[in-house]
Amino acid sequence: QVLFEGETSKLLNLHGTQVTKELFRKIAYNIDPRVPGDITLTARNVANRKSAFDFCFSASKSVSVMHFATKDPAFLKAHQLAVRKAIRFVEENAITQANTQKDRGYEHTGNIMLMVFDHFTSRPVEVELEGRKFIPDCQIHSHAIVPNITWNPHKNRFQALEMGKIHEIAPYVEEVYHSHLSKELVKAGYALRRTKDRYEIEGVSREIIDRFSNRTAQIE
């Protein structure tokens, strides 16, 4: 089950609550889940408002292969911890707009809400190999859905997130994820080898990695 996380969820009395279709709908449409009716959370609620942001964190292919082959829970545990560390960095740097008639400014809020959806396969890609057809590759990845809402303690109100600055440092956020993932894998007893892109688990050959990378091959 998926639970509401993040400091903003605590302010809305949702932290640790299971994400339901109805609660997801309310948050997506900027509706306050604490009160009956359709009371909006933020003062502005324009028609083209962005409802949420999607942060996707994907493990190195050898991690997914080993998780699929061994069923060792350490792989998923390491991935989930790394996702939380990365998204916590996003939360710590959360800001909102504080514009005036003369200037565009920002105020630090340091709080977000998130819902993390874990997936274990890539998008379906039909591949024929030795007369047999194969579809999705194993691929541990998570979508951290961050609703477009944050509490501004400077004005004591909910406002939309300003994600432009976070997108600027998105590559660093990804590195935070992989840094923690690799550390947790080493703690679990797995040796890693450096690659030109990042790292892989020692003992998982390039041939095996390529065999389970059909989605990447299709894109390239």
C-alpha cells in the first residue's frame, strides 16, 4: 500500500494514511481533505494549474537483475531508503513564490507531501529471442509524486510549490539517490564496480545487463 509522506502531509493530518482514490483526487484538484465540500487549499486555483510533480528514481540494471534472480529483500530496502534520502533533499530545499509588483522572489518552506509508487518492470517492450517473445524487463524504479502544495510559514497559508529551482538541480538529486543506494548495497555485502555511467554489481556481466535492457535499446 502507498502512504502519504512528507511534512506537508502532517499539516493535513494525512501522514501515514493510505492513499485512496478519493484522497488522491482531492489533493490533485487542490481540495482540502480535512473539511467537507470542495474548499481549496491555496488561494489561487487556476484552470491550468499543475497538480503534481513526478520524480522518478531508477536503480542500476544489475540491481534489478539481482533482485529478480535472488529475491534478496536487501535490494528493495536499499532502493526505498535511497529514494527517501533523495526526496528528503528535495523537501529541505522546497520554496514558493513571493512576488511583489516590482520583483519575483522566493520564500523557503522546507515542506512537501509525497506518495511513492514502487514498480519492478520497465514499460512493455515485446522482443523475440530464439523463437520466444519477452515483455517487460525487470527494473526497480519508483515514482515519487509530489503534489503542488506547500505550507508557507512566512504567510501562514498553503501555496503552490516553485519547482523551477529543483529542476535545475535534478541531476544532483539523482546523484543523492545513487550515492545512498550504492552505500546500502555495500553494507548488504555486495561488491560494486565503476562504469562510465555510474556503477553495477560485480559479477553481473555486460551481456546480462544488455539482455535485460530492451527498453533502453528501443529508445536508442
